[in-house]
Amino acid sequence: LGDLYMVSSSEDELNLEYWYVAEAHVQGSNKHYTTHRQLTLLRFIHMCCDILQESKQPSLFVAFIHLLKGLGNGPNSAKYCYDFLSPCGARGLAALSLQKSGGMASWEHFFSSLMLYSASLKQNVLTITTPSFSGISPEELAGLQSVLQLIRVVSDNDKSARMELVGNSKWKLLTILFELVSCAIPRVLKADIFLTLASFAKSRDIAMIIWSFLKRSGIVSSHLLTSTPKPSSVNVMSHGNQPGCIQVELEEIEAQEGDYCETRAFLELLSLLLDMLTQPSNGASCSILNEFQPYLQFCIENVFMKFDTRHYEDPTEKWLVAWNVLKVFCKLLESYQVCPEDLIINPDGAHKIRHPGITILVYMMQESKFLQKILHTLEFCVETFEQQISSNNTPLESMEQSVYLCLSLLKTTLEKQKNVLNARQGVGSGLRTFTLEPLDKLLLDISSTPKHILTVLRYVPLLQCGPELALCSVRILQSIALFPRTSKFIVDALESDQKLFQSILQGFVERLEFLCESTSVLTDQDLGMIE
């Protein structure tokens, strides 16, 4: 039943059948009455709850929580699921919550259990990957994971429940979660904790609190980088081998086991924090982004620069890792507003980071290993897609998304590079600045041919991939074609390879017809270009 109702739906009428008291409170619902069926379904939930309380079987507990995840998976049903687990119906719907405070299926029981685990484990600072070593049995681990997943379902679907979960001073949920994640617990549990924090971070006020906890947690080295980015390499940030910090766990545990659930969950948390912290209306975002550099360097050095050379038990996870980390880069670059002061290097060679987006922009406008990794990823993926399509195989979604984000980095850099170069020229002659080159020039100089530009264009005729790839590729071509030197190289290359030229042209025409019918992915500028 849990699996059945977990199927997401914008209209959760089926889920609401189990919460009959809620029918009269659902906005837009015409069901202002109670049927025998609805009453029976609610009694079924309470019966399950009573059986669970009497048997105290871990397997029944996990199954019942999974059922609640399904029944609470909707914008309306989540609030009633939250109320069901609250003593006496926290929102006045007492009939939904017939349980006594402290029952096994209640928020009180969940959070008091988390407090007990935290109290017994937080003295242990070593990272343990086996549940038996951490003092948590496999059955307990399954129960803790199911509770965290239920919290995420409710938090994702109901903002007010999210605020109440975090705001309850008795539960101290954020404090407990950060204490647990610093303890010797299984990595899969740490991953669930990071994903739960990411769900809470969807509210800006909570995101600010989570950011404050994260800075103090020591999960990532707190030393801010002040060294100047080098054009041929990525700076090395020492994490000091701190026990339990995520750099150590990635390099010494996850890399050996070939499973990266904790890192991927942490990247998701960073991505959702950036959604809140980079909002223009957020007055505190500037000072917060000043402190983001160590997290960005972790993403670059420990994750992105090594993602395609690591061992993976599940080969598809490689592209999930790439997808998660590239989202962080794109959000930082897109939110960055060019400022001349960001381009100045101090006499001692140090560089104060005002906004971490400048780091991404500098790497994209230098012949750096970061840019080369982006270009290598695009080349590898287009060859993989072409092989898969020729074999009638469907391209991997996470690989497609990773490609789109790589293309977006190129597109955004091309859009910002004029302002960057103008800002650099406006800096006083006596000041030292970064050495930067236009990206369109670098795309030619790195290989001495338009190879990388043609790689971008090869995504246009891949009709089995999403239209966003072709559209982003054309936008990149539009930006590059504005430069006479670059456009001449492209024309010469296409004239010498008529097969590629005809393939790109045919793919462009077919994509154009599709995009004109599906304007949801087009901007006003795109529509103007088509007209």
C-alpha cells in the first residue's frame, strides 16, 4: 500500500480518502461529507497503529511508516499525516490523532529516540561504516531511515509542517540531526540526514539556521581559501585529515567501497542551500557566500575533478555524482554579478573571495584543468550517446542532465565574459588581476582546432535526447558566431565535413519544428530569433 500511494500526484484525492476529517478542509474539494468507506479507511490506519503498539515488531514499524509515507505524499494529505502523528491533533483535528502521547507512531517517540541515539553516540568521533560497530542494529537502522524518509515526505509537501517540525523547541530537531551526523553512524544514515536537512532548507529562514549549524559542524574544513586560482590547475585545499569530515569519508571510505550516497546527499544539501542563499532579496546572502569557498573547493577538488576516474559499484552512480556537483557550479555562476574588485589579486598573491561564482568564472576563462574536464565530459558523452542511439538504447537521464549543466556553464560564461573583460580593463594599471581569455578563443586554442565547438554542435541532431541539449548548444553557437575569428574556423570545419554539417542541419530543423510546438522551453529571445 505504501508503494501504491507513493506515486506522486498533484491531486492527492486518493490519499485523502484515508483522512476523512480532512475532506471538508481541502480547498477546492466538493466532498463535504463522510462516507462509510472513508471512515473504514481511517479506522484501518488506527488499527495498524494499535497492532504496532502491541507487537513492537521492528518489521511492522518500518512497514507502517512506509504506509504513512505513501498516504502523506501530497500537498493536502501531508498536513493531515503530520497531524495524525501529533498528540491530540496539533491543528485541532483531534479525530485524526487518537494516539496517546509517546506512542510508537508519533513525532514524540521519533524525536525522543533520535535524542537517545545522539546522546549515546556523540562521544564517538570515529567514522564507522558497519551498523554493528556503531551500536545501531540493522533493524534499528531501517527504522531510523524510514522515520527520516517520512519526515522528508511531510516536509517536502507541506511548508507549515516543515516550519513546525523545525521550530518546536522541545524536539530540537536540527541540533539532534547535526549531532548524529557527526557521530559514528552508517553512511546510509548520514545520507538520509543530509537529505532531510536539504528538505528543511527549502524554507529560507530554516536554510539560514542550517547554514549556521553547518559552518560550526566541521563537516567541511572551515579554513577559507585565500590563494589565487592558478590557470593550469585547481588549488589544493588541505582538510587536515579531520576524522569524520566529508573529505576524509569520501577519499578513504566511499572511494574504496565504490558507493557515494553520503557525498551525493551532501551535494543536494549544498544545492538547496544555494537556492535560498543566492536569492536577490536575501540581504544576508553576500556575507554567507563569502564563507562558501571551502565548500566549493570540496566540490571541485574532491568531487568533480575525480568523478570520472573513481571506482563505482553501480556505474550509473558516476553520473548522479556529476549531476549533483554540476548543479552547485551552475547556481553559483548564474547568481554571480561581475564586480571589478573580484578580479584584483593582492600584492602577496592572495585573493579575497567575495562571491564563489568568481572562482568558477576564472576557471572557465583560463586553460584550466576544470575547463578541460568540462570539455572532456562533453566529448565523452556525445560519443556515448551516438553509440547508444545507433544501438537503439536510451541515453541515461543523469548523463543527459550532466551534459546540460556542462553546456550551461559554457553558455553562461560566454554571456558574462564581455562584462568580465571590461571590468578587468577598468581596474587601475598598478593593480594585479587574473589573466583571463575569452572562452570562445580558449575553445580553439586548447586543441588548436574547432574540435570542442563541433562537439557542442554534435548534440543538436541527437533527437533521442531532451530538447534542452540542442537548444543550449544552439545558444552557445549563437554567442560564438558573433566573433569573426571563431566563426571562420567553424565554417571551414563544417565545409570540410559535409556529413557532420548535414547531420547538424537536419537535426536543427527537426528540433526547430518540435520547439515551436513546445514553447515551454523557449525564452522570449528564442522566439524572437525563430521569427
